[in-house]
Amino acid sequence: MAYRIIDNDAALADFCKLAMAQEIVAVDTEFVWRNTYYPKFALLQIAWDEESCVLIDPLAIEDKAPLAQLMEAPGVKKVFHAAFNDIPIIERWANCHVCNIGDTIVAAGFANLTARLSLARLFATQMGLVLTKTETRSDWLQRPLSEAQLEYAGDDVAKLVALYKILVEKVEAAGNLAFYNEEMEQRSQPGAYDEMPLDECWLRVSRSPFIHFTKQDYAVLSKLAAWREGTARAEDIPRNAVFRDEWLVQAAIKHPYTQKEVAALPGIWSKLAKLRGDAVAKVVSAAMKLQPQDWPDMSQVLFDRRIVKQRSDRVVALMNKRAEARGIDPMLLGSHRAAQDFVLAANSQEKLAKTRLMNGWCHELLAPAIDDIADEYYKKRMMPR
């Protein structure tokens, strides 16, 4: 395969001028993710056919403006495989918004296949190509990159546009092209791949169901989780290197007001208590002063879990039935998370109207049954414990 390495600003600018004239370009990244919050960007691959493939070294580029202009060009479709892996890396590096996105993994999910196929599997099943995957876990930050690494990186994009066109034809044949286009339009909007808002991070803290939380404890946990996430991002370290889940939970229920009280939390490492204890105590102290109207939305944890699960399972069954009948992977509807969001929002007509399942192609696929379920759940509104 022919490929060219770009390791200076002038060469990148010249290439991007050529790419701007294309209707579709394929994009991929290689990165290393060890002991940091964010992946370390190591290589950017772009191609529109086998003869155009370039491998861009982000470690050698200073002027990122030409690349940003290409990524933001509305007239050039940028095709990825699993765009959620690549777009956040590119947007942070080039300070841009990647628009007009195509995604082979999403297209497969609308083409009577599945949205969980690897790129290698798609190439094998759709084009009869066998990709060598020996370099998946190699060190992409080393310089110079080996010939095997360069070949591996180039293979991922050289024929990606051709694969994408095959899949889109199958999406259209399945009668799902309008749905696919709408989904990709949503995924191309600014903020589609943003990080979780800090005030929602507490929802992913692992909590034992046997530990009792008061509403105020949840308020404290929400502030502690937001502090931890913000610190991890600022210092570019894993969140558990800041403070582990079990320590957040203990701090949320025991309310330590001093570094010494933080150090007394069960199982905490003394070194971490010294490093983070004062910050944790300050967060707890401030959180304890919050008024109930300033507490987070606790609907996900205060409603009866059995009822939520029962109702969510019913919605998931509808999602699976309708999606499979159209040759769509049910996970593209949002799977169990979307069903749970729908159930929790059913207590409020305003919140319900904003849920994924009540909008766009998802609603079109599920209506009118989803509307009947929404009415039923609204009439049988759940009460918090």
C-alpha cells in the first residue's frame, strides 16, 4: 500500500488543500492511553483511496489550522469507524468541531448487521479483506514508528471510504437511510462527543446497595464526584488516582470536615489522605451547607429499583422488536439506558418530551406503542422513597 508520512506544517497544509476538494475522506487515529485521563494522540491517518493515504505525526505539527479547517468543512464528509473514539482526540488537539460525520459502525447497525462489529470484521465480511492486527497494542508514541506500525495504520483508512459506500448502499436497501442520516446528523452536532457534565459524574460512582444514603448524602456525593472529575481532567490523571469510588462513598456518608477525619475513612491510603484530605474536607463542608433546592436530581436513585427495572424491561422489549423488524441493531436506539431515562422522565411531561425515545427516528420507529406506554406511566407516576 502507498502511504506518505506528514511531519511538518507545510506538508500538512498542502495535503489539507487537496483533501478539501474531496467529497469523502476517511479518518482514523492511533493513541496511547496509560495512566492519564486523556489519551495521548500519536498518529492521524487520512485517505480517500489507496493512493492518497497519509500518516500525520501530531507530535511534529505546530500549525493545526489546516487540519481544523478540513474537519470543520461542511462539504467534506469525514468517515470514521467508531467515531466516538477518534473525534474527542482530534477536537482537543486541533481545537475544532468535526462536522459532517459518517461512521461505518453505525452504518452497519442500520444495514441488517450489528453496530458491534470490529473494523477488521467488517472488511472481512463486506470486502473479503484480511487486515493484520499485530500492532494494536504497540507503542504509538515511539519514534521512529516501525514499518509494521505504518502499514497497520494505513490499512485502517486506505479502503475505509469504499467500505463506507458499500454499507450505505445496504442501509438504503434496508429502507433505513433516512434514519441513518438523521442519527449521523445528531452525532455531528457540536457537543455530541463532549465529556460528561461534572454535576452528573456522581451517577457513575459505584455504590453498594447495602449502604444507606440520605438525600443530603447524595448531595455531598455529587459535589465530591464533580471535584474528583475536575481534578482528574486538570491534572490529566485517572479519576481513581485522585480518589477511589469507595472513599468518595465513605466521605459522602461520614461527612469529614478535616484532613484528619478524611484520613480516618475506612481503607483510605494515608498518602492519598495527606494529598487530598484538605480538598475533600472543603468540598464536604461546602456541600453540607447546600439547600435542598440546590441538590442534584435524584430520581435515578430514589425511585423503587424494581419498578424502574420492570418498566424499563417492557420498553426494551418494544425497542428490540421494532428494531429487529427493520434490520436495525437495537443498541442504536440507546438500549437499556435510553429505556431507563424514558421511565424516569415519565413522571414529567416536560422531561419525557426531551428523551431520546420520544424524538426523531427513534420515536418514529416506536410509535404509537411508545406513546401509549408514556401515557400509562404518566398516569401511574412513581413516588420517591
